[in-house]
Amino acid sequence: MRNRSLISINDYSKEEILRVLDLAGEFEQNPSQDILRGKVIATLFFEPSTRTRLSFESAVNRLGGKIIGFTDSSSSSATKGESLKDTIKTVSNYSDLIVMRHPIEGSARYASEVGMVPIVNAGDGANQHPTQTLLDLYSIRKTQGTLNNLNLFIVGDLKYGRTVHSLLMGMAHFNATFWFISPKELRIPNEYKLYLDQRGLKYHEHTDFRDIAGEADIIYMTRVQKERFSDPIEYEKTRSAYVLKSTMLEGTKSNLKILHPLPRVNEISTDVDDHDKAYYFTQALNGVYTRQAIISLILGLKN
């Protein structure tokens, strides 16, 4: 993993994924280590972010490194017409690693081809979000004691949800059974079903999950993303399609945990927050440890 960009979850083998998770567990036990002293990490966020950006910055700060970058494209020279290539080449001169979020699919892969330092994809359009997947896998393993042979319910925006696409590919290593629950307008794209078919993995598609929630080990809720819709009427029609309420957890498995990549809009009722099966805020915390592991492995500071 040393000096390699992380653009897609498929850039890592199953063994490399497990190494990240094991190292994240070590960082959870000891998150403050001075191993990034003298290193500069650039965070280039061409799209808004709260958890991803701040957890990366927390990860770097806790390891003694320095952060440079911008939190909005309006504060960068992109507003003057500077190309992504020129931005990446310039920032490569100032940093040891670049974390980038960009609205265009494929932008992170392109950045990795033109940059002189490793690129970590913090989300490229509706394509991939591999570091979110790694923290999701860490959260799943921590709550279930395993990643193998689980029933994974993924609910909401499966068409545009980059966290969904990456998670599907990550969990494909572990013989998961996938339950896709979405409005017809937001169903999982065929390319991802083909991906599972080629690996002989089971999946089910539903438009409602109230009667089948008892099968779930993990319910992974997602918001309907307004920024992915060109048609505001379609967004309004689908935004409230699925709302998880505390009463819906009655009769579910004792090991069930509710995950969400956040931000939440209205798809999880606040009455779920204090339920013992709610895990999404701890899941966000796990992002710090997982991103510490990713950065340390890419920079060769851990083996």
C-alpha cells in the first residue's frame, strides 16, 4: 500500500482491507501518536463535507502532521478557471499526500495519474468513497464480530449513493447477502448487480423493508441526495420515501446495528438515536481511526 493512491475500494485486496481494519483497531487503542511529524497532508474539497474532512484533519492532527488545503472550490483558483491537472500538480509540490473530494466521477483517478504524490479519494461524484467503506467495514466487524456471511440491508438512494457502491464492493469479499431497498427511481444500477452476479453473491430488491427487517444484521440507511438530482420534482417525490422509526426495530435481531454515512436529513427518526441498535454516531468516530490507518500505510509509517 505504500505510496499507492486509494481511488476505489477495489484498489485494495481483501488482505489489505483487513490490514487497514486491524491497524484502525490499534489506533483506536492509542489514537495520539507523533508519527506524522514533518509530513504535510493536503485536503482539497471541491464539494462540501463535514465528517470526512474533519475526521481526516483530526486523524492528521492526532498523529502530529500538518494540514493545508481548502474546504470549498470557491476559495480555490478553480473559480479563475484553473484546471484540475494544474491544481493537483501544484499542490503535489506542497504536500506528501492529497485527500480530494470532487463532484465529477473519475476525477480522483485522473488526479492520481497527473499528481506526484498519492491521492486518497474522499468521494468523486456518485462513483466511489473508499475511505467511508473502510470505516463502514470497521464498524460492521466491530459490532458483529465478523464480516462474513451477513445480511446487509442498504436503504434509500442506491442509484447516486457513492457510499453504497463502495460498500457493496467491499462487502463482496465476505460473502454478504445484499438486500437493496429503494424507490424504483433510485434502485441500484445494473452494473453493480452484474458485479455481484459475476461473484455468485445473493441479492434481493425491495421497495419496502418493514416486513423483512427481522432478517437484517446491518441496516445501512442513506439520504436521498438533493445535489444529485437535476429534477427538483423527482427529488421531492422520493426524499421521504423511507424513514426508519424506533417502532420498526421491534422483533429485529439482537445483533442488529443501524449505520448511516451521514449527514442525516429525515430518513432516521430522532427517536432511534438513543436505541441500543443505533450506531451511526460511533461509526463517524471510527472514521478517525480508519483514516489514521490509511494515511500511515500509504506513507509507509506503518507496515
